[in-house]
Amino acid sequence: MIVLFPAGDVAVQQRDLLGFATLLMLVVVIPVIVMAIVFSRKYSARRGGHNYDPHFDHSTGLELVIWSIPLLIITIIGAVTWRSTHLLDPFRPLDRIAPGKPLPPGTKHFEVQVVAMDWKWLFIYPEQGIATVNELALPVNVPVRFSMTSTSQFNTFYAPTMAGMIYVMPGMDAKLHAVLNKPVESFGYSGNYTGRGYSDMRFALHGLPPAQFNEWVARVKARGGLLQAANYIQLEKPSEKVPMMRFGAVSPGLYSRILNRCVEAGKPCVADVMMHDMMRGGSGVPQNRGGMPLNGQKPVPALQKAPEDKGSGPNVTKPEKPGSPPGQLKPGDQRNRDMSSLSPLSIPGARSAARSV
């Protein structure tokens, strides 16, 4: 029901589009249902008295009705969908607050940075310098621009009363523009299955008048606590049913480091690796999301090494005698059987580690 009674202009337009498409399709569905009932009663064997024409196979009038109406409906839905796809593009900045309320030129969007984690949501307010976990508060009638990424999995951000779904993934900076037009207490969640903690990956959504939102920001700041690289690394670890958390200060540039996967000290950022590659004449597309190694050069694959660098090992399948023809082996010799994939792991602790993964 929250989809049918939204609190934001973007969600209202999506609701209206859904209703229009449903009503248009009912133009076909309802007559078919009615005719199925009427025809089955009128031409039933029990009623009798109707002509039977076994040679009937075509009616131009029926063909026109059967094909023209669905074609017309598809044309209308296609035109509306094409228009709304561009109008409601999540990356497109808003041009209105509500119907009849265009956005004044030069209006600045309210910035919120979102990080989908396992299994919780991190919200960073860069202009206010605060952060929350599983709690999102927004001022009413203020256009909002969300910048979103994920730490480890392909995820989905969905606040149904405000806007539609947007997919996020590690290393990608997705955008979503939305607005709340009235005070509301609602929720949001992940719309993409991500494992055992998925069902509880929800957050509270508060739509507050500007004055109350400023009071909320002041309370978060007064609570204290600094979100920086050290405790973010602990926060990023998978956890379930995480309660709401608030941080009164945030380390500058934390979202950028999360996006570029370089929160850990000394780890190069993906953007820097790409720039380094472009300066060396490369494409600028990172081949390894983990970045360059902290020490030494980039490792060379075995197939690209020189023959003298590859080394050699014992050939367990060579013929028994040097003078014997190739292919004469000992089929039953244990050395000729590589059963490593079926044998137990020999590394201490490897079995338990494999089970835990």
C-alpha cells in the first residue's frame, strides 16, 4: 500500500504510470473475461438451438478487432514508457518539487552519500559532517541527490514512498534524485537478495520539516563519535540486525575512499591506479580492482615468464625406461594419479576455514 500512497513527487509519478498501464491493459483483460463467460453460457450444449458451421475459419471484422486493439495499446504504452523513462531517469536532476512547483534555477540539491554494506546501510551527510547507520532523515520539499555505492555485493536501494529502486555495486557511483513533499515516517530496504542478513537489511526514513531536520542534525552532532577509517573497517564486517547508529563527525573524503576501495592505510585508490595507467599510455580501465601491490612490481603471470624463470618439477608420467616407446606407462602407479581434488586438505585449519566460507 505504501507504493499507492507515496510521499514524494517521483514516487507519485511512478505510481500514476503504474496505474495508467494497468487500466490500459484492463481494456483487453475485462472484455475477454466477460466474453468467456457470456459465450460459454450462450453456446453451451445444454441450451441448444444454435447453428453449427464446421466450415467457418475466418472473419475480417474479428481479425481487425483482435489485432488492432492490442496494437493500439502497445503503441500507447510504448510512447508513455519512452517519455517516462527519460523523465524519471534516476541520474536526471529534478526540475520540480511537485506538480505546479518548478525548481527555481540555481537551486542546490541536498547531498547524501549511501553505502550498502553486509547487512546494513550507511548514510553520510557531507555538508553536515555527520553519518548514520540504518537511519535516513531528509528535509521536506528539498531536492535530494543520493550518491550510492556498495562494499562487496550487487545491491538495491529502495525507499518506496520516495522513489524507485536503484542498483548499486562496488566501485560504481550510482545517482538517485528524489524529494519528499510531506512529513512522513516510513522505511527503506534492500530489494536484491544478498545472503543471510538480507531480510533485516532495512532502514528508517524520516521526512522532517526543515526546522525539525536542523534539530535532528544538532542531536546527532551532540551525540559525538567520529567515523573514520579505523572504525569504518570494523563497521564494514558482515553483521545482522544492526540497530540504528549515529556519528557526530565523519572523516573528510571517506565516501570517496570507500568508492575507490582504498580505506585501508597504504592501499592505492582505483582512481589513482587508473590515472597512473593512463599516464603510461594505457586505457585507464583498471584490470585489478584491488589496485597495485603495496610492495614490489606487479606480478607476472606464469605463461608470460621466461623459460628459465618457470623452473621445473618431477615428471611423474614419463616412461619407465629411457629407451621405451612413448606412452608405455604404469596405469596403476600412484604417481600417475592426481587425486588432489578429492583428497582431504593437508593445510592445518584449511578444512574449517573452507566450511566457514
